[in-house]
Amino acid sequence: MNLQNWIRDARAHWKEFLPSRYKEFEEAGVLDEALQDVARLTYREVSSLENAGLSSEQAWEMTRGEYLFLPPEPKQKAKQDRQPSPNVAAQTFNETARFLSKLLQKTRDDE
């Protein structure tokens, strides 16, 4: 499993949209480890959703914002607000899919 592309993309996202977190992790010497951890978590969740019957693209769309591409910090939010927002149908789909994923995980945990 090679997660280097996800790690690279998450690093760039964090640096731009989460500069405080990025700097804090970098100064603590845990940035690379944190990025590897979130890439592994994303991989596990994507795999779980695919095993539940979703396509790779659907699983990726639902999962990428959970760990890799977190919402921007407040100072960065204004910058993001200037960009077009995702359409409402996509947001609803993603929220429903996240709920389904959590429900499936809970079911597995209860077994």
C-alpha cells in the first residue's frame, strides 16, 4: 500500500488551510507521522466502504474530508469562502454516506 500521493496532497492542504496545526506538528517533529496516520485511516475507511458495496470514487468522496482534507482554520475560512461551494446534492450524499459508514463500523464493532 503506497499512500504517498495522499500524504503529499494532505501536506499541501494542511500547509495552506491549516497553517497553525501544520506548524505545531512540524515543530513537535510529528508532522510526517500525523500525515501517515491520517493516510492509513483514510485507506481503512475507503476499503471498508468499498467492501460495503460503494465504488472507489464514492468511498473516496465520502472519506477524504474526514482525515486528509480537514476544514480550514478560521483565518483560512475567508479564503475558502471566496471559492464556489459544493452543490447541495453532493453535500447531502456525503453526509448520508458518512452516516452509513459510521453505522457499518458500529455494527462491525458490536460483532
